[in-house]
Amino acid sequence: MVKGNTVVKEYPKSEIDQLSDLMDEYGEEIKRLAYTYTKNWQQAEDITQEIFISAFNHLNDFREQSTIKTWIYRIAINKCKDYVRSWHYTKTLLTNTFYQKSNSLSPEEEYLESEQKEQISKLILQLPIKYREVIILYYFKEFSLEEIAVALDSNLNTVKSRLRRAKKNLETKMDGEGGDYIG
Amino acid sequence: MDKMLKEMKDDFENYLNEDKVFTEQEKRKIMNQVRYSSAENKKQMYFPKVISSITLVSLCALIVFLVLNFTDAGEKSQPADLHKEKTVVKKDPVKKEDPVKTLPKYSDKEISDKVNFLQSNIVMGMTEKEVIAILGNEYKEIDNSDSESGSVKQIGYNFLVSDPADQLKISHEIAVESIHNREIGVQFYIGFSDQSEVLWTTINFAEGDSVLMVSKGMNGRGIEKIYPDSNSEVIRFTLTSEEEIIYQKFLQDLDEKHLKDVNPISIAKLYVQAQLDKRYDAVYALLTDREGYVQWTKEEDEKIPETDRGTIMQTLITFNNIDTGSFIPDGDYGGYIEYEASKDADAKSGFKMIKDEDGIWNVAFMPIQ
């Protein structure tokens, strides 16, 4: 069985079985990751499908220099970025976020919205992708900075400075929202 | 901040969705797709072998046929052969020799290139002589008597014509069907003033299943779907004359100084127009450069393939009615245009704008969200 941070020595199973294992292990988190880029579950589903098909087609390309987790995340991040730059995303589809914005909220919903962590989660999803992804990978997907550099095909110093800026950006947004956050 | 973020992993995941999002059904769907693709690939691998066998068999058959035919020709000198006469009677030599009119069809890419060429090279105020020097003499003068646009003369060109007989088949009625069938790629009409200068132009062409009309005049420009007819709503996009002037100045040098004091809706319209004109350098230049909001570089933008840029119809449908939308400020330097792209849509559309540090409104990266 494939495990998150262990280096996979060999894959004795058939390719279809390997794909099945990959989806059991990463299906849930990859679809959630895709959602953080698209903010739309239908698009996240379509991209997740593409990600695993691409992973299946490139199973033989997997090298042991990285973990299987970094490898599948790298494929996922590239697919997500291709998608958000494509016409389908940039021009045609309204995301769930906008629907939320255009609806007027009931007092109860307002109260829920104001819950601190929920509010921060919302602000994270509003960050530009380059900041959003490092925060999510580092804090919520538990990647090391080195793993993020591999997954994003970037160098370590860029990742470090991006993470710093991402946090600063988030703080600015939190101040803008008038929240009293515990730092 | 660090501590708080580290502690909120589960909260963040719950915020996304409290339930499991990747279902067994999705997994099965992917597995089926992969199995299907693998089967298809195998078929493709097998195909060349089958082709080789078929080719070999065909070659043998051809040799046998030629040998038999040669023998048959030798028999022609022999007396009456009833079997052959019957065969001749059954055939319809006239039908057989009737030439089949196969019209070459021009691709959407060729048509689109021609439209772009006309849009960029034939401009208002150009003289008739200059127009003819660029487009050639194969035009037809069209009855201008009922013109309401102030022109004193109109001419029309057909471009990318499949059948040479259609070259000058042009009247004041647009050949919608021929354009739709790509028998005529582009119909181009020009109206001249009493000074023999271009007063207006109209380009008619097909894209996908639609026929579009791009018109330019002194009062601005517009693009409209003219076929198929839609009773429910008109799909049209226009720039006012003021916006057209700003747009033309901006295209010259892509300098944002031309956008100073222009309202966000007009800026959004320039973005749409640049998208329609496939002026992707202008599209990018209209995106925000506010720190922290730039999502990809100009170099990366240039690498976006044409297929991901969207067609004219997609652009028209997406931004339909943006000019009648309302701008809703959101925060110190943000806001969005709320508009109703279609009466049938479940919700209104939103187009995000950002005010840059210099006070000029720009379009947000991925504006529709």
C-alpha cells in the first residue's frame, strides 16, 4: 500500500490496482485541493478525474527522488493551474463564492459567517493562488517547505518568501475585515 | 498567526465541506474511463497491423484485377457478347459523367484571420483609393439609396469564396446561408462619405454554428449574432464612441494614462472588446498590476493557447449585458459589476475589478468569480 511520506520502492500490483490504491489514499484530499483552486465542486470533480487519469498514464515516470504524495500533488497543482488559466474557468463559470456574495445572508448566517476560523478560511480562499497554495500546502496538507518547492517546481527561497508574504497578505485582509484576531 | 493556522487544519477542511467529497462512484467512473482508454489504445496498436494486412490483400486483388482486365481487353475483338451489352444498357453514362460540385470549405481559423485583418487594416476615415489598394478590385457597388447611415456609396467584397462564381454575388442582403455553410467565408461592406472616406464597415462571418456581424461607425462599434435567430434575447456588444476613442488610444501604446478617470464598467467593456479582437496584449494590460493580485506574468499569458482563449461567441454570451450592469464597490479598492448575462441564468454574473495604486480601475485576474 502506498503511504504518504514513504518512498515507494516498487509497485508489484497491476497499474489499475495502483491507480485504485492512489485514489483510496489521495482521492479525498486531491479533490479538496482542486476545490481550493476552482472554488467550485463540479470543476473540482472534473479536474480530479483528469489528475488521476494523468497519474495513471505517467505511473512509469514516477521517480523515487520524491514521495508519491509530492508526485501526485505536483500533477494535481499543474492541472489545477492549467484549468484556472483556461477559458472555462477564467471566463465562463461563476463560483460558489460569488453566489455566496450575491446572496443576502440571514442574521443566523451572518453570525456563523463571523465565526473566526471560518472567516479566516474564507479569506484564505480569497488570496491570490500563489499565496493561497503555499498556506494550504504548509499548514493544512502538512508539506515541508522542501516538499512544497518540489510540488510547485520552485526553489526553496521562493517558497519561503512566498509563505511570508502570504501570511502578511492574510493579516492585511483580516485587518481590512475589522476582525480582532489572535496572532 | 502561525499557531492559529496550524491549529485550524480541520476547521479549514470543514469549511470546504464537512462531508466526504470523493465518492466511490467517482472512483469507479475514473477506473472505467482508464479501462476504456486502455482498451482503445490496444485497438490503436492493433490497427496498424490490420491496415498492413488489408493493404497486402488489396495489392494482391489489384494485381489479379489488372491481369483479368488485360485478358478481357484482348477479348474485345471477339464477336457479340450479350453479357457486356446488358451491362452497358444498365449504366447511365450521363449520370456517371455528371461533375460533382465539391466546394472547398474554409476553416474557422482562416475566416477569423481574415476578419482580424479587415478589422485592423480598414479604419474609419480611410479613402476609397486606399481601401481598394489594400483589398483589390474584385468588389461590387451596392445600391445605397436607402442608406440611413449617411453614406453616399457602398461597396461589398466576398472573401474566401469556395466557388469563383460567387465572388461578386453580393447585394445589400447578407448571404447568411452561404456564410453559415462556409461557401463564402467573409462578406465585407464599406460605406463611404461624400468625401470618399470610410464612414462605416460591416463584416459578416461564421463562427461555430452562428453567423456574426461586426459593425463599426462613427458612433462606436458593435458585434451581434445575426443567425440563428433567437427570439428570446439579442446577443450584442457595443462600445460607445467615447469608449472607442479611448480603446483606440489604448491599443496604440497600452499606456494606462488613457484609462484615467474612466469608470469601471467602461474599463470592463474595453477588456471585452480586446478579447473579441483577440488583442491579448491589451487584455493583459487591462488586468490589475496591484501588488498581491497579479496571478501570472505577461510571458505566461502569452503562452496561453488560442483554444483556451474562448471563441467570439463564448465571449459575447459571457459578457452579454455587462454594459447595463451595476458596479458594486467592495472594500477600499475593489468592486464588481453585477449584470444579467442571460435571462435564463440561475444567478446574476459578477465581474471583479480592482483599483490600482494609481487610482485607475483595472480588471481582476479571473474576473468572473
